[in-house]
Amino acid sequence: MAKRIIIAWNTTPAKTVRYMKKEIRKAANRPDIQKLANSFLKYPIPEKAIFDFAYNRMAFLEDEENHQDIAPINVSLRDGVGNCVDYTVFIGSLLYALGIPFKMKVVEVEKGEGYGHIYIVTDKYILDPTLGQPLDGSARYARPQQGQFNKEGFFLPLNYLICQY
């Protein structure tokens, strides 16, 4: 059975992003993920369809404090929960499989806090399904009808951590 990948306690943003990139590439080359990704090509905006799929399949659930792990896409599908890192790997794997260029944008939530959040941006869209969700996973049971596609929270960008694919 697939498991979450534990990175480390008190890890750095750069190390987290390195693991995420590796997991995105690995997942995007799997035949089942390629098949899933290709299923979004029938939609006028595949990025929106991927966003909606992720939003409807997963609820936001924070990691333990000072702890970071990553859920491979199949674990996120199975468990139905994840944090911003997991959503980013989930969406990034599907975009990468389709050859759609994207960036992982790392931002501060509060000034001086450092890394606090990560999400996907493409040339045209912002894909952050965590916006508006409670942090405790309760959105699995009751959530707004639609996610906030192409919306960005009030974050402070840490531009040196934007990673492009």
C-alpha cells in the first residue's frame, strides 16, 4: 500500500520543493496518471477541470506542526485529504503529464514567517484549491459548491522560491 513520503521535521522550503518536483515527475510518467491526465483534455479548459477534480476529491488537512510529508497522487486520491503541498503535487503531476507548463509558487502567509503556503500557477491560471477551506479536513463532509478557481489569497510572494516546469 502506498504511503506518504516523510521529508523531515523542520525541513526547508527548498528541500520540500525538491522532493515535490521528484514526486511530480515520477507520478506523471505512470500510465494510470497519464490516462487520468488525458481525460481532462476533453474539457475547454483542462486546468479548470483538473482544479475542480482536485477540489472535489480532497479536503484540506494541515500536517503536524514542524513536520512535512508529501502524499503521492494515488495516496491523495485514496485518502481524500491533503495540505497545500499535496494539492500542488496532485495538480502538478497531472499538468506535467499533459505537458502544460506551470510554476510552484511559494509564499508567506504572514510577514516574517517564511514559507507558509505553496500552489500552482500557469501562464493563464492560478490553481489553489485550498482557498476558503477549513484547516482540519472537515471540508470532506461539507464544503462550498465550487472552489475559487483562478483566485489568489493575500500572500506575500517569496519570489526566489518560484520553481518552473
